[in-house]
Amino acid sequence: MRTIRRAPAFLLGMLMTGATFAQGSAPGWLEEQLYHSGKINTVIAVVTVIIAGIGLWLFRMDRRIARMEARTKK
């Protein structure tokens, strides 16, 4: 039942996201400099490492909390 209520909001969000990517404007100064100098790959790598680190940290914290909850139930 909850999934049915969330479906319209999800679809609306997806449509709004698609509309923002449809706007093809000229690249800004910073973006142009990063692509031209080849530093965009470094930026993408750093962002990927940071997001992966946060994901790993959240996964480990979830496991620790689950273990603590299991100990308190005993």
C-alpha cells in the first residue's frame, strides 16, 4: 500500500530530473578549464573515493548497530 502512495512522487521526481538534464547550455569557465587541462578525471576520482568511503562507513556502522541491538535483546 505504501508503494502505491509513493509511486506518483517518484515518477514526478524522475520527470523533473530529466527536464534539468535536457537543458544544453554552454559549459562554464570552470568546467571548460577542467576539461581542457584534463583535471576533470581527478575531480571525478576524488568524488568517487569520497562517496565510496561514506558508503563503506555507513555499511560498517549499520553492522555495528545491528550487533549492539542483538546483544541488548539477549
